[in-house]
Amino acid sequence: MSDEFKVIKEFECHGKQMVTVRIGNAAHVMTLEEWHKIYDRNHQEKWKAKVD
């Protein structure tokens, strides 16, 4: 997965917070919760413990 992440848009859909994110050359729509999981997993330098 590319290290280039950019949140393009945040919106609400059926009561869920959603985001459109540019990852590399592709755009993805996902819940804000999913985005935080993906972003945090790829930026582990902020963590005390690392995950493989």
C-alpha cells in the first residue's frame, strides 16, 4: 500500500461518519472507523508498541 494518504471528503451516510480517501493513485470510500484503523496501522511510529 502506498504511503501517500489524503482525506478528500468527510460526510455522513445513514448515520455513519464516512470519508473519501486518496491512497496512492486510487480513491476509497470507507467509514471513519475503518480509516483510523488503516491510517494508524501504517503510521506506527506514533505507537509505543509495534504491530506486524
